Amino acid sequence: MPKNKIKLEFRTPSFIDYFNAFEDEVLVDMAMNYPETLERMCSLISLDIQLEVERNKKVVSRMEYTA
């Protein structure tokens, strides 16, 4: 890799990254009063993370052929 190029790496967000966007009180309120909603939110976060992982694999795969 030439010296003037910068290698950028994307780190797939974790559950912690998503939950850090919420105040603790909001998450506690959801768990206490809306557990089904919290469960759906966790499922959607899990799907979002999986889609991001798959997208990154596809991008890396394409980069190998264009190098």
C-alpha cells in the first residue's frame, strides 16, 4: 500500500454501542413497563448488526477483485 493512502476499517457496532445512545432510565422504564417493545428493539438491533456484517463481507469481497 502506498504511503499516501490511509486504510480505513469499519467496526461493526455492538449492542453496547446501540444502548449507549439511550439514557439508563429509558432502558429501565422499557424493561419494567414495555418488555415486549424492548425485546423487539433487541431483535431489530441484532438484525441490523447482522446486515452490517454481511454488507462489510460483500464490500471486502468486491475490493479483492478490484485491487
